[in-house]
Amino acid sequence: MLCLGIESSCDETALALVDDGRLVDSVLASQAPLHSLFGGVVPELASREHYHYIGALFDELLERVGIKAADIDVIAVARGPGLLGSLLVGMAFAKGLALSLGARLIGVNHLHAHLLANGLEHALEFPALGLLASGGHTQLYRIESSSRFICLGRTIDDAAGEAFDKVAKALGLPYPGGKFIDSLARKGNGDHALLPRPYLRRDNLNFSFSGLKTAACQRMRELGLEGGAAQGAGLENFCASFNEAVADTLRERVRQAWSLSQDIRHLWLAGGVAANRLLREKLEKLAQKRDARFLAPSPQLCQDNGAMIAYAGWLLARDGYFHTLDVETIPRGKKIPDDMLKS
Ligand code: KG4
Ligand code: ZN
């Protein structure tokens, strides 16, 4: 079964083909250089760029793989959460293709797809605990199957990646700044006492990063590291302290969730922040302590990509799920309805 995946939820236009669970090829146009001029994603520009690139990327993918559009059995598209105007571009393209080709259509939850992308590189086993940490989301799930995700906790304010990006911006680093903080942190020595690990004593499994971000900006001012003034060891040590505070916070919540779900033997990490080395190390150690298997995608599969949508769509289609042409796109902050149909 050949499945085309279409991703356009934020600032990457990405398409990929998955055949019987294996990635055939993928194409991606990143808008990061455009949005970096504004220090963040500009929604109106993002949808225009998606519209500009999507058709040409589709042609390029078919040409590279050497297939005809009619060979595609399933069209999977990210239906949300994301920027509404951006999602609509991918959705309209997917519906047009499905209608003209007579292919099965499936709207994929972008967040679930990030986590399921681990299946492109490793066998997936259930139940699993899944941590999704990206620029727009931080969610903790109990995953029962490819189609059943139970949300245990989520951020109540900033996402982990957003905190990285905002602190990086205040330090005068380029956007998106998570990877720059990560690489500077590797050269520095973190001071555990410099920054708090906020919200962890609350009696739930949610996250909050805005307090940490505010504390980081305050310490930055006190240390004279603001707005690109910092360089060398001062900057590296500060990045190491911040990196450690975020990684500790994420790890601690996973540990707490796990203590309530003793039957789980699999921990999956995903999303842009999953590229963070310290976070991967901390979660791997946590899994080892529990004699569990830890999965995190390789760096190119951590960021938004078409392969994860194609793979998630393939898994769902294999289990008989599909949508009709009335499937809707869901913006960030709204619940994605459980409206898949089964054949
Ligand atoms: O999943 P993604 O590509 O897009 C969203 O759906 O948001 O995630 C992008 C986020 C950005 O906030 C970026 O700064 C962060 O992932 N990120 C990192 C690293 N690489 C990317 N954060 C921490 N450490 C990294 N190595
Ligand atoms: Zn994403």
C-alpha cells in the first residue's frame, strides 16, 4: 500500500511516500530563513509559501521516485493542530488529489504522527509512554495503539521548544534557537542552582515553561548576557544551565507519569526538541532504570517532515481507517475530534 504524506501545519512544506511501512522518498521546503527575519513564524506568510511550493514539491517527489500519481493508494494529510491557513493549504491539496485519483483520504493528528515516526526506524510496541516536545507543543501520552493516544499532560503556557526559542532570542542567537542553545550547552558547565524547575510539585502531569523563561531572562540581565552581548564561557555556561533546567523538567514529569503506569515498558520521545542531546541522554537513563526500551527518531525525523505523516497515515489505513471529504482542519488549541471511519 503506497501512502503519500502531506505536512503543512507550520513552516515546513513536506511530502513523502511510504510503501508498506518503509520510507520511499521525501521532499521538504523549509521557510525557516524567511521567518527568522521576523524572529518567529508569520502565519499569513507561511500559508502563502505553502501554496507556492506544494504543487512543485509533489511533482518533484513523483519524478524522483519514478511513479505516476495514479499509483498512490492513500493520501495522508496533517489535519492539525497547527496554523489554520497553513493546514488548509495541505488539506485542500490532499482532498483534490484524493478526489481526482479515487485514493483513500486520511487526516492525521500531527502530534501523534511525530511520535509514530519512531516506527520508521524501530518496531513499535504498545503500550508506550510518549513525550512530544516541539516548538508549538509539549504533550505526554499513554499510547495504546497507532490510533489510541491518551493525553496525560500538556503545557499550560509555552511549549518546551518555544521556551528554547524565546531564551535564545533574548541571548541574541538566531531563530529557531533550540539547536544553538543545545550546541553551546555542550561546551559549557551548567549551574543547577541558577534556574528553577517550575511547576513540578503541582498535583497533575502538565508542564509550564513560562516561569522558567522569565527566570532565565532575569538571570541573563543580572549576568549581562542579554541581546548578543555574551560570548565564550559565560554564554556557554548559561546555555548549559538553561538546557539542563528544561531537560530536568521534562524528565521529571515523564518519571512521575511512569510511576502511575507501572505496566509500561516503552518510552518514545519525538518533536523538534527530541534532537536535544541532554534530553535524549536523561530519558534513555530513565528507561534503562526501568528496564524499558527508549526510542527517539534520528534528527531529520525530529523536525516537522512528510515521512511521519505518510507513515502514520499508512498505519491507520492498514488498520482500515479513513476520512471522507468533509474532514476538517483543526487549529492549535482545539481538540481534534475522534471522527475516523473504519472500513
Ligand atoms: O517539531 P518542530 O520541527 O516544529 C514544531 O512542530 O514546532 O520543532 C521545532 C522546535 C523549535 O522550537 C526548535 O528550537 C526546537 O524544536 N529544537 C531544539 C533542538 N533542535 C530543534 N530544541 C532543543 N534542542 C535542540 N537540539
Ligand atoms: Zn511538529
